[in-house]
Amino acid sequence: MEPKKILIYVLTVFALYTIITSPARAADLVQIGFEGISSAAQGVGHFMTEVVR
């Protein structure tokens, strides 16, 4: 097996284990991730706005 496939398999198993054992914590982590992505997108938007001005 390729190392990449093994890594994907391990990460998938870990994600499923986390969701099954503590769904509330998994939901918190997803929310934190989306908030981070949203903040980054807003930062890029503000930067582009200032560049255009």
C-alpha cells in the first residue's frame, strides 16, 4: 500500500472513532474549523478590497 492511502485510512478511522465516542466534541471541532475558514475568507476579502482601492 502507498503511504498516502495508509494515511487517509488512519485519518478516516480516527475521525469515525472521534465522532462515535464523543459526538459533541466532534461537532465543536467542526464548528471551530468552519469559523476559522470563515475568518480567513473575510481577511482575504478585506485585503482584496484594500488592494482594489
